[in-house]
Amino acid sequence: MQSIRPSFLQIAKMNFSLIITVLVLLQSVCGCALLPAEYKTIENGGPVVLPRDMYMVPDYQVQWWYYTGHLTSEEGKEFGFELVFFIRRTEQDRVLGIPVYNYSTPAHMAHFAITDLQSKNFSYSDIHNKDFFTRNGNAGALRNSLCIWNGDWSVKEIGNLYYLKASMPQYDLSLALTPKKPPILHGNQGRFIKAARSDKQAGTFYITIPRFEAEGTLFVEQKPYKVTGSVWMDREFGTHQLAKDQIGWDWFGIQLDNGTDLMIYLLKRKDGSYETQTSCATWIEPDGTSRTIPFSKIKIEKLKSWTSPRTDTEYTVQWRIKIEPEDLEMTIIAVLNDQEIDSSASTMIKYWEGKMTVNAMYRGKEIKGKAYLEMCGNAHPITYLSSFPALKDQKS
Amino acid sequence: MRMTALSFISLTVLFALCGCASSGHYATATFDRRFSFPADHASHDDFQTEWWYFTGHLELEDKSETGFELVFFRRKTEHLFRMGLPVWWFANPAYVSHFAVTDPIKNAFKFDERIGLRMPLKGGASSDRLLVWSEDWRAEAFANGNIRLSAKMKDYSIDLILAPKKLPILHGEEGLSRKGSKGTLGYYYSITRLEVSGYFMRNGENMQVKAGQAWMDHEMFSGSISPDVSGWDWFSIQLDDGSDLMACLLRRDDGTLDPFSYGTLIRPDGSVFRFMKDEFSAVELEQWTSRKTQITYPIRWRILLPAESLDLILEAVMPDQELTPVATEIDYWEGAMRVIGTKGGSPIKGKAYLEMSGRGEKFKI
């Protein structure tokens, strides 16, 4: 695995340290009060209204647009990619005791990763308000159309297509996405509960477009490859999404060759078990109709693990998952073991997100597919997508 | 017919050293070529010189009549020297790009350039499809025929989708035209109308493009323009009735027009009328002198095409739309124009782009 650390990132980090130093000094003069903020939650927010809620929503603490996809060049080279844009309101956040809103409000962060099956190379880059000192950090998002940008990285809706752009030193990706299914609302009309308590529900609003046809160009070492493939998009927004005893999640976005798509969301508890109440799957038919499959009907077997030599974290890279009501049994295998991301320059999470191959038996017939898997919380607990360690200060 | 800025890396030096441009081992434009689209939107690597020119008019949320120009040049650099150094040591071909924005709301005209020279080479073009780039600027066509343009400079950036509304039009004789009486032959076609959507960024703020129309030119040739031609004035006019007009005036050193000055009219029904020098006239009505270069440019014009009963007045959206790129060392004016006039006696309006080159130093290529 090769981690690309572009120079702007180092600069951003240096700026970051510099700013923090300055702020520490300022703080002694000005005090360090956080700003009051009333964020909407899944309890008092919603309902989901489309297309408005695909665009930037201002009233929630955190939101993201997650694109993962499988690309093949004309020559038959295969690639996976992840491109995600996060926006986080920072009135309640601190880093090293310093209120974050002083230097980043809202915070715009983004991750871009490429899995290159030819070179067995996994590369990524993560940014936090790229071009730190320019106005808006040169990042932003529109409320009246799907348009999110962070430096040169962007996703933009133009016409009925979606255009992605991102680059790091070795790779440069530009894609046009044509949606093949309508937006799918998970949970109850998009209200997706992750932590259920008698007194309180936490979670996010969660919308997926599970299948796009993609075409475009991937530059590898300055050489352009014409690529086509399939892409998955997740859109979530919310406030306070996990419970105290939840440390993270394992998430699958699976595209089967028969046109069926499957989202599996497994919430992980401190003791290593899955949350039985809120973990679930969404089964999405080729025509876009969908239904929720409860955790009790999902059988999960972990077949093989891999330990990251950098973070000493263990991740499951081979799975067997059975969706009993549909008579589907899948073996899901990582194309590369090492697809771990250390986003210390942006969201400050160590996680694993990677391209998988799927071999399955579906109603007695062999079927293949592609997937992306995200494993969060293996390295450290994820506190509310906690971009900032300071969030540990918060009461849940 | 546009060679602005094409003398990438001082062709003046080249001409002083070599006397003439050699086209010996490059492809030559001939009469028997059959164009095929979209394949011919791609790069034609066997020609010495090639360019893709995009100009357009954008209506933004603030209702402005914003203009943009984005052009990519490809130039083979054998025999090309700069400061005594052979350019082909560094880049062959070389990819140069210009980007300009006319922003009437801010009363601003801004331009920038890219030179795909940084190592490893950061410019290129695909010979399979329309994909040309110079550093971070790019034009890329998708399977549905739409073209994505992306470019940025200090205060402005564009990320546009251009959807062709008309078929490519071959200028001259089946795409072939002569670059002046003693000049080489070249190929030139246009997509005279593309619908524009996407985003325009001013000072860090992205704005949705509400409506817009663009024009695309693609030219390729080897060799040089007629030595007695000092520059040209090139018009791309889009009228509100759906007709489009290209006109190219080749100005000679003695002030007269070269007989190979010509143009093409595309009528609303798609039929094409090609005309030569004596069938149209272009009259300069008002001058403007650049403070930066002291070059005088006409910024109001009257264009007459009697055979089609067209009588048009073109007026620059703002006087200063002059580009003074560093890499190409060629100053030129390329700007958005408003059009009013009559067609068959009835009033008509439209939009245009005008390019004027060689009005200062003689243009050589």
C-alpha cells in the first residue's frame, strides 16, 4: 500500500498547527466558549423532501455525499474508487480545547481513494478545506442544486447527470454518472435509526442512489484511460448519530449482476457484537422498489481477517453473508487486503473502505457482483462521525 | 480560421533561424478527406498544428451576459527554438491553453494561460476521442456527445457541459480552406451552437448557469499562413432566429484583404451558404486603444451579407477584452459581442465572439 501525501496536505497540516498555536494564544486572551447551536435531529427534523435533501442542508451537524464505484478501462484494467465529501458544523467542536468554529465553519472535508488492481496499489488523499487561507477555504456547497466542491474536487449535478472530479498526485478522476435507479429512502421514509433508547433515538436521514452508469477518464501517472463502470451514492445527514456503547459500523454497498442492489448496515458495539435492533439491510430490486431486511434475517460469518501493519488494527477482509428471506448467500472478498485510510488530516478517522468481489448463490443459481465495504471503529471508536477528537467532550 | 497565439514559443525566432516553416514530414490537408464524427473531434497527431476553440455566452443567476473563451493548442515543436534552445527537447508536441472571462457585472475581463510543459508533461490530447488538457484545464467529450469544459484562474472558474444543438459544419470546400493566397491548406469545422449548462465560479462562489450558448471550432494544418497576411478578424455570430455565421477576414500588410477571406452561413433550417471575400463586407465603426499594448482594435463593426439580406451591427460587451499571454508572446483581442441588425428588413438580435490578431506586431506562423 502506498499512501499518497500530497504536498498541499502537509501544508494544510502545517497551517493547521500554526493556526492552533495562534488560537491557543488567542484563547488565553479571549476565552474559549463554544457557540450555542440547535441542530436538527432525526427526532425533530425531516421528513425527507427530494430533491432538496440531496443538496446541502444547513440545519444538521453533519452530512456527507459518498460515492464508491467500480471502473474498467477499454484495455480491461480494473479500478475501484471512493470519493466522499463531508460538511460539519463546528459550533460545538473543539480541537485541543480550542473551538473549531474559529477557523473552520462549517468544516469541509473530503476523501479520495483509488484501488488499482493492476499495480495492487491503494492510494488515497484527504483534505480539510483545501487552500486553507483563501475565502471559504475554497470549499462550499449549494442549497439549490447538488454542487459540492473542495479545492479541485467536486460533485456537480448538471442536467440529469452527476459529474465527479478529484485528483491526487498519481491519479486524476473525472466521471459522468447517469442514475439507473431512483433515490432509495432507507429505514422509515429515510429516517434511519442507528441507536434506539427508550428516551431517545439517534441516527441520520439516509438516502441512496444504488446504481449509476459511469463513464469518464482516469489518469494514472499522467496517462488517460477511458473508463466505464457502476457507481453507488450514499447521502446522509444528521446529528448525534451513534449511541455511547456503539463504536462504529460495517457497511456494504452491493451491486449484483442481475440488477439487484443491497445495502447492509451493521452497527458495532464496544463488546464486538452487532446491534441487533438497528442493524439491517435494504433490498433494492432492479426496478427500484425496496424493502428493509431486519438483522435477525441476516447471517454473518467472518472468514478471514487482516491486520494493518501501520495501525495494528484488525479488519475482516472475507465475509459470508446470508440474506435468508431472499435465499441469497454471498461470499464477499476484498480485492486487496490493504484498503485502509488514515484521514488524520481531515476527519481524523482511521477506517477501511475497499473494493470487494461478490460470488453468490441466489435461489439456487450462481451469480456475481461487486461491492464496497466500509469498516469503521476497528481502530478507535467513532464518536458521531467525529471528525474531531474534541467531540469526546460532548455529552451524548 | 484562427491562429491566434499559435506561434507558441516565439515563432518569430523560428522564422529568423529557419526562414520558413517546414512541413515536410507532417500530414498535409488534401481535398479527398472525409470527416467522420465524433472520431474527428479527437487529436490528429500527424498534423503540425491543431486547436480546439470554445467560446460562449452565459446567463447566470445574476442575469449577466458573461462571456468565456477556452482554447487548447497542440503544436509539434520540431525546428522550434526559444532563447536558442530547441523546444522539442522539452515538449513535443506542446500543449498551450488560454482561458478568458468577460464579466460585465464586475466590469472585468480576466485571462490566464497554461503551458503543458511542466515535467512530467502535463498536457496532452487523445487520438481516440475529444480529450485535451493542459495541466488542470480540460475539454472532454462523453458518449452522449456532450463536452465538459473545466478551467480555473484566480478569480474565475468554469465547469460547463456543452450539448451540441447542431451537426458539425465543414467550412470552405468540404472542410478545406487556404490560409491566404500563398498559405498552406488546413481543415476547419465548427459546431456553431451548443447549449451550455453547469457552474460558473466568481471569487469562490459557485453559480448555476441558467442558460447559455457556445461555439466550438476545431482546426488542423501543417505549414504556415501566407507571408503577406499580417493578421485576421474572425467572427462567430449566433442570431436569435437560429442562424449562425462564421466570417474570417485575412488582412494583408498593404491593408487589403486576401482573396481567401471567406465565411459560412448556417440558416435556421440547417442549410449552408458559403461565401467568399467579395460577397460580404465588414466595416470598422469604432476604435479602442489598449493602454497596456498601445494596440488599436475596432470594437464596433457592421457586417453585410447582401445575398442573405443580412445587415448586422456588432458591439463589444466591453472594450477591453485583450489577451496578452506570456508563453505565446502574441497579443490579441477576443471578446463577447452584442449583435443587432436586420435580416430581410426585419430586426434581428444575437450574440457573437470576435477575434482580432496581428493588429500590433505582425502575426507570423
